[in-house]
Amino acid sequence: VSRSQGNPLFAIQLVGDWVQRGVLEIGKRGFVLKPGAKAVIPSSIAQVWNERIDALLREMPTDSEQMLELGATLGIEVDREEWASVCEAEGIKLDAHLIEDLLRRRLAEASGTGRLRHAHGMLGEALLARAKEAKRLKRHHEVCAAMLESKSGQLGIAERRSRHLIAAGLHEAALDPLLKAATERRASSDLRQAIRLLDIHEKAASRKKLNINDERLLRAQILRSEILNVLGKSSEGGLIATQTLDAARAMNSPHLIGASLRVLGVSTLRSGATHEAWQMFEEALTQLKSVDADELVVQTQLNLVDLSRHVGWWERAKKYM
């Protein structure tokens, strides 16, 4: 009790470890030490997990530690095919006996077809700490990011890949996946997470000291403005859209001009300036059509139809229906 210093998690993990290793047995009043067994008390929860990892590794090939680290780098829940792929990239064959032992020792559990989940988040933390100490963690993240690049067409992959790229220190390479991930979150109406991803995008860009008029930054700011409009913060969104529009005009980029104008039109409409918003939408449509930005063209046409119907401009609405 004194060693746990009132930390119930430490006590639970410690007793669980002793049970798993067969140090304890059930007595008349609960668990008791087996005859001749020694219950060494570690100094921390981390040590508990490291001792369990060491016990596992003693029975496994020498490259098993890297296998475990790569699995932990992928996350608390791992797809076995992805795990095998990152191991293969490092010249290691994922050992089926290792997976069986993880399950047998209750260090992991099956969580669906072809998936494995750590029994506790601290197992992954301990493995990542070992990788970092051995100066392998950055490389692990690079390998995971490279593996996920081949699956980039799948929903959610961009966000996962960006996390690995950031962790590997590849901040500029993370910009496009971060923007794609934020766009996906916007499309699923997870606006708060979209904003968080855009904040990470902004920090990553600042670390590389990119020009404020870099197209990747402007696209991110346009998306931020759009989300702020949806969140009811049209004044803030309009200010950002005005800034991106000025930069886009200076670059003479029809796509960015049109995208900025469309979002600014929404902000302007919400302030009650109907005619100004209409003019912005029409100019946005002209700019976007000139570069075949089909998706934005359709969105802008819908903006024009909605505005026309709202104020009763039926003849104008027909033009874009």
C-alpha cells in the first residue's frame, strides 16, 4: 500500500501482473503468495509493463521487440495486415507465435476480424518509450506513414498518416494529408476535429516558415473560414476569407479567388448584405468555371439558387437550376 502511494491503478496492475505470472493463488481470504514465490514490488506502473514485456521477449526471437514497437506505433488497436506490412518494410516477418503469446498473456485481445487491441494503453506507452530510448521511434513513424500512403484513397487514412508524419518530424510532408483529413472531418460534420486538424496544419507550416501566401496555407484558411461560417462565426470567417481573397488576387489564381469569394459570399449574406453576396457568388462562379473546378462550381450555383429563393428572385434562380 505504501509503495502504491494511494494510486489504485498501480495496485491493480501490480496484482494483475502477479496473477498473470502465477505468483499468487486463491486462499481463504483472497489472493495469497504461492509457497516459495517472491513478489518483487516495482517502483512504478511503467516498470510493471516493462517487466511484462521483458518476460514475453525472453521467449521470442531477437527482432520481436521491434515487432511490438511497430505494432504500438500503429496505435492501441492494430490491423494485422498493416502490422505485417510495416514489419516487412523493416525486413522482419511478423511472428504468429508472438501474437499468440500476447493473447495468452492477456497483453492483447482480438477486437474483430484481423485486428488486435492492447489490453491497456500503458502497454503501448511502454513500447513507444523503449523505441524512443533506442532511437527507433522516428523511423517507426516514417515506415507507418509510408505504408499508409498506399491506402490514401480510403476515408480516415489521411488523418492517421498525418499523425505519423508529424511524429517523425516531417512537418511539410504532413500539410497535404492534414488538409485532406480536415476536409473529410468537415464533410462528416465533425467541425471541432476539423478545426483541431487545421490548427495542427498551421503549426506545422509555421515550423517550416512557409510564405503566408503559400497555396497550401491559403486552402487551409479557406476551409477554416467555411467551417467558422457553419459554426455561426461568420464575422471571423469573413475576415479570414477577405485575407485569402487578397492573397489569391495577388497570385492571380482563379481557383483560390473563386473559393475565397464563395466563402466570403456566405459570410456577407449572413451579415444581411444580400446584393454584395450575390455579386461575390457570381464572380466566384466565373472564376471557378474558368479552371473547371466542378465541385465548387456546383456549390456556388447552389448558393445562388438558395439566395434567389430566399429573397424571391425566382427568375434569377432559374438561371442556375
